[in-house]
Amino acid sequence: MTGWKLVVGVIAVIAAQNVAQLLNEFTLQRFLIGAGVLLAATLIAIAFSTLSWWFTTYAVDEEGVSLHTGMISRSREYAPRARIESVSVERPLLARLLGLAKVRVEVAGGGESYLDIEYIKSAAAEQLRRGILGIAGSSSPETTGERALAGAERSEETGTAGSAEVHPQNDGGTAAPGRFEQLLTDGVTDGELIAEVPTERLVRSLLRDIGFLIGVVMSIVGAAVAVALGIWQDGLNIAMFIALAPAAIAVPKYIFGRIESGWGFVSRITDRGLRMRRGLANTRTDNIVSGRIQRIELRRPLLWRGPGWTAATATVAGIDDDSENGAENVLPVGTRDELRATLGHLAVPLGTADDLAFIEHLLTVPAREIDGFRTRVRMYWIARRTEVTVLLPGALVKRGGVLTRHLEIVPRERVQQVSVDDGPLNRKLGVLDLQVGIAGETVTVSNLARAEVLGLHSVLSRDAATLRRYRDRQHWPQPALSLAAPVGSPPVGSAPDGSAPSGSAPSGPSSAGQQPRPAELEEEL
């Protein structure tokens, strides 16, 4: 599956650097020689890829997932059970045509901390995903032993490695769907439906996204200007069009990428977290567990405000995939009800009387009507009118954006590091910048009064020192934003033991968007 990538890359490099010479010296004999060399290179690349695939084996047991690769020199990658964060199944177009899939195991750590098992049969990939999630979600060796799965990419054909039997089962207890429905949805039909993006809404959302439209128009105009200048200087020739081919491909690729990021999107809540499916030519399914989420960002462009559509992305510990088609894109374009359902299963309590109503309030009203921290420096006149930071008992919320409103929600239990940036200009203006570090992301609150920043720094530093315990993440507050909380669950805004957050009392937004500061910040200021 990887051999063709090498061949295409070599052709692209040679053609881009020698296009004019190739056209000037073109003959039938040289064409046949080049085609023969290309065919030989293709066969060699396919042979090496096949050998690499043949010697690749994997195993899943109660301790974790291991991947063995290499022909002469063997190497081993290992994902311990306790550090497995997420499992996704990706099906590129060529792999889908061959009935194959790639399983990616995300591991807690730095960037690119994942293990890829590629390429196996689609049915085996689904069983493997369930098996890995089974051992990752278990808490004792006795439990994991019951769910263990071991195998090799060709276990059915060659018998090079054993495989414990794993029986597919519904994540949410629903009836098994038909084969045709399974094919269309890549098997994401189990569990409670949270969001489903129809094609009509996806297309309309792109036509209403000013940023997307500006990007497309500017790309087309840029390509047209380049062609016009080329014709004016050198006349009309084939070499010029070949040189501009990458730019001509980039625009359709960008448009198709935005379409594919939400095409066929469906999310369902299962006993193993939120499971999502998306993609047109290249499809993928992902699992996200609420306890791994470090930050949630909501985006509402200007022309989405009428129908009330919102896009949501999440920063997930152990996942470094910020592409539009990645696992972090938890809602490409959703209605208010779909946003409510998604946040109700992913976001921790914010500490207000009605968290979801307060989030909608922050996305709807002008920034000047929101009580919070904002810059008072006149030279930052846009930020004064569009940016505001609110400290809630359960989270730090930052609102910004001019045409597109952005809302960043950082749970206070996830704060890892807090720092203050100062400089000559900041000292002259009497302001400071606050950097709030979480796993895989940094949120910046800029140009606030020095006393306000120092107060925020003191409160959030205390949170980082006392609230965040990564080894105890199973005790972190669980999502409780939905109005219908489960029986026996702590009230919204409460601590894990059911008590109210220290130094504050939950309160909802008033008619003017007033939100009182937590008591500990009042003490600092």
C-alpha cells in the first residue's frame, strides 16, 4: 500500500525540476525507456512493500499492543494498556477498494505518539478496535485477560501468530444493522445517536462560511493571475501549465478536503466513549473518551448564526491530529440540539445553573455584554470589542473573533502550567499576557491589566498544583452538562465527591450576561 506513494513522489520531483527539458527532448524511444524504468521501479517498490507487510505482525494481550516490523533487522513498537488513549480505523480510497483498513492506536505522550497497524481486512480491523478498547478500558489483569486479543496481519492465511477469539458486540445494545447499512456507515450504527450531518447542511454551511469562500476565491484569483502573467511574458505553452499544475490541484483539494471532513459524519455515544465516522473517498472512525479531553473550541461563523450552527473541536490528550478530517473535529457543523448533546457527553461542568444555556449565551450576545476580563488599552480597539475571558468555577472560557466567533473552554482540572509574559511594551501599557498550558495546547490571554493577570495566575496555579492529578484521572469530574443528569450523579458544577467547588457557588447568566467572579479570584484582586 505504500509502494505507490514512493513511485508518485519520485515522478513528481523529476517532472517538477526537469519539465522543460523533458518536453524539448521528447522522443518515442526515450518515452518507452522511461516507461520501462518506471514500470521496473513500480514492481520493485511493490515487492519491497509486500515483503515489509509480510514480516509485520502484531499482538494484543492484557498488557497492551505490540507491533513487530522488519525483515533483516527486526523492531518492536509497544503501546502499554494504561497509556492507550484512543483507537481509530482509517480507510484510504485504495485500501477501501481492496477491502483493507488501517488501525491507529493513539498513546499518551508527545507528538506523533501512535502505533499504526496497516493494512488488514476491514472486518478484522473492527474486531481489533473492539479488542484494544476492551483491554484499554479494563482496570484489572483479570478483566483484561477475558478480552485479550492476539494476532498477525495474516493470521487467517498463514497462521504465523495465534489469535484469541473476539466476538463483535453492540456498544450500545441496539439491534444489529443490515449489511448494506454497515457498508455505508463503516459499522458505526451502535449506541445512542448524538449528531448526524446531512449532505445538504454540509454544503450550505460551506457556502455560508466566509473564511472558506474567501480562501477559495483568493486561490482561484491567484492562479488566474499567474496564468495571465505567464502568457503575457512567455506566451501560451505546455510547460507553463505543467508548472502551474500544483496550484490548480491545490484549490480542488482544499474544497474536497472541507467536504470530506463532514461528509457522512455521524457520532454515537457508546460505553467506550464517543464514536465518530466521517469521510467520502477516505473514511475513518474514531473513539474519544471524555476523560482525555483537555480543551473544547466552538466556532460559529457570521452566516451560521441565523440557523444556529456550530462547529466543535476538542484537544485530546495523546492525539496529535489537528486536521479537519481528524479525530479532534467532534462536530463539523451541528444544530443547537446536536451541540447540546455533544457537549453533554464531552464537557465537564462549568459551574453555572445551566451550563449549556450559558455557552449559547456566550456565542450569541456581543462581547461587550459579557462580564469578564478584557483589555482596556485603546490601541487594541478590536480586541476590546471582541475578546473577553470569563473565569467560572469549573473552567476558564475565552471568547473572541470578529466575523467568526470562537469560544475556548479549558477545564480548570486540566491546567498543567501557567506563566506570565512581560516586556517593555507591556510594562509601558500596564498589561501582561497569561499563558495557560494544557496537554498538547497553550491558551493565551493577552493584554489584560497587570493586577487581573496576577490574580488569574495565582488562582490557576493553585488549580494546576491541587486539581490536576493525571494518575487519578478516573476521578476527574465527568460530563454533566445535559439537563437530564443520571440518577445519583452529582449536581452540575459540583466536585467529584458531590460537594460544591471550593470558594464559589454555581450561578447562571443574568439577562445582561453578568457572570460573577469566583470568590478566590476576588480575594487575589
